[in-house]
Amino acid sequence: VDLQEVLFEGRAAWEVLSLPLFGAGDERRIALDIGPAFRYWWLDGQTDIDLKPGVPLGPFKASFDGTTNWVDFLAGGRLRAQLTKNISLVASGDYGGFGWGSSSDWTWSVGGFLSYRLFEHWDLAAGWRTLEIRRGGADITMQGPLVGAAYHF
């Protein structure tokens, strides 16, 4: 089995709450952002089966090949805690799919990240993320370390 996957996400987020992290005089903030998002999926898979003589149903040889793509629309939220001028802790999550058109029956993700401000509009982040999707009878969970970049304005 050979499977290739491309996953691309876009998010729009609006800050709906911002409070000082440790008291009124503290410049560090904790903030809540919410907004819409999308997750674009592209999957390409190939399966080769080769049953030798003597194996039940053998000899048998077949190959299956397929490509599919779709977009899941999501509702998301993010909690940011600014620890220093350039370092933040971020917890984020989303839910969507909703079975609209060719989208997934449902999908969700949660993650926790340490984010570093590189430039005025660019951040780098590293952390852990879990993503689950149910589509067409398949229920798949992916989890592990994640490294990403974010542009904000």
C-alpha cells in the first residue's frame, strides 16, 4: 500500500476577548479568537495484491489506484497566552465537515503549540496535534508532532 496525502488549512480568526495575563499592569495578554476555517484534502493511493499459489484464492494478482480530494468547512477557536514579547502558548481546536456536498461526515482537531514571533507578521510554531475524520465509512485518527508557520495581519 502506498498512500500520499496533502493537507492545507486556512483560517480567519477574530479576537473576541483579551485580558492581562497577570493583573492590570501586565502587558502580556491571554486572548480568545474564533472564526471560520477550511481544510483541503488530497489523497492518492495505490494497493498491489499478489497472492502466491497455495494460498487460498491464489494465484491472484491485482492493483488498485485512486485519487480523491475535497474541502471541509470548519468552525474554530484558539486560546493564546503571550508569555514574552515573542513567545506564546497556543491551544486550538476546530470542528466541521457537516456532510455538506463532498465534505467529510465530520472532522475535528485539537492541538497545543509553542509559538515564536519571527517577524512582525510571521510566527513559527511547534507542538502536538490530534486530527480525526469520518468520511465514507472510514474513521481515521492522526496524531503527532507538528511544525508550522502562520501569517497574521
